[in-house]
Amino acid sequence: QVQLVESGGGLVQAGGSLRLSCAASGNIFRIDDMGWYRQAPGKQRELVATITSTGYVNYVESVKGRFTISRDNGRNMVYLQMDSLKPGDTAVYYCNVKSGGMIYWGKGTLVTVSS
């Protein structure tokens, strides 16, 4: 099994920045896609950003130009740099990893953006 632990969430003011980290550990043979999802109160969970093992990235339209996803294959980590944060970005952010045909989720880290 693979375990994921997110960190870096917190309270920031609108226009500020935050960097989320996700560390994967356990029985890791190969990590394929990695990504970040978020869920705001009363809303469905949505995909924020993904990055493939070869570095191809995708973002939800609302965060393009503000968020940057990256990964460190040697350390089995994925990051989400969030700039120009808006109150609408407030949500619990979840790390997601595809490895060996299985999907793994972290427990989430809360990001709150005040106006």
C-alpha cells in the first residue's frame, strides 16, 4: 500500500501565497500520475491540477496562471504552489496518486483564504 500525507495548508489573506506538499511512502514500485483535488463546503470535489510521470500538466480553468503543480520523482513528492489566492480557493485540498493500477488519497489539508 501507499500512504499520502499532505502539509502546508493554513489561513492566508486574499492575494497571498501558499505551497502545499504531499509525501508518498510505503510499498512504492512506480508512481504514475499525481494530482491535487479540492472540496469546498457544500460542493463536489473537483480536480485542481494533475501532472504525469513525464511532466505533462493540466489545470482547472479557474486556477490557470495562479497555481503551479510540480513533482520530485526521487523523493516521491508532489507540490502545489498557489499564488494570488482568492476566497473562492477556500477548500480542503487532497493529494491523489496513481500507482500500480491503484488510486491513493491523502486525508486532506485545509486552505482558508480571507477577503
